[in-house]
Amino acid sequence: MDRPFPDDTVATPVGAFHPRETHAVAELTKYQQSIVKNYYANLDTALLQRLGEQVTDLYLAEGKKREKLWTSIAGSLAKLGVPQSRIDTVRKSDDARRLATLVQELLAKD
């Protein structure tokens, strides 16, 4: 029986990871390192800005979009270190005003 590939070769789609291949982790240049460092240094600010925008979206959202938005909001609040009990309380209330109040408190801390 003829095989299309020798035994040590496995067909994989172009660009797909092959377990037998070893991929070296690329080292970052100083410029790239500074970009990554600045990203994480400003992550809280970016999350707070995003939460502010999501409050506005929440006022307008309905149905599945609203649920998806709450999931995203809960994730952002968790990343900001808000206790899970507080996140659950705000989410269960489904009230954009309560969320806006929480975002204002977080902005005041920052």
C-alpha cells in the first residue's frame, strides 16, 4: 500500500502547529517590551473607560445582547479586583444606574 507521505511526516494544513516541531519563543525587542509594559500599566484605565462605554450600551441593549454585555462587564469588573459578591449583586439587579454608580466609585479610586 502506497502512502502519500513517509512515516515520519504528518500532513498538516499550512501554518498549523505540528507537535513534532519545536517553536522557539520569540524574544521581544526593547521597544516591544516597552509596549507590553505600558499596556499592562494602563490596563486599569482602559478597563474603566470600556466599562463607561458599556454602561451606555447597557441602557440601550435588550435580550441576548444585554446578557452578553453583562458577561463582558462582569469579566472587566473581576479584572479590576471588584469582589465577586458585588459583581453578582449588580448583575442580578440588571440596573445600568447601579453599574454606573460602581464605575464612578472605581474612577474615584483611580
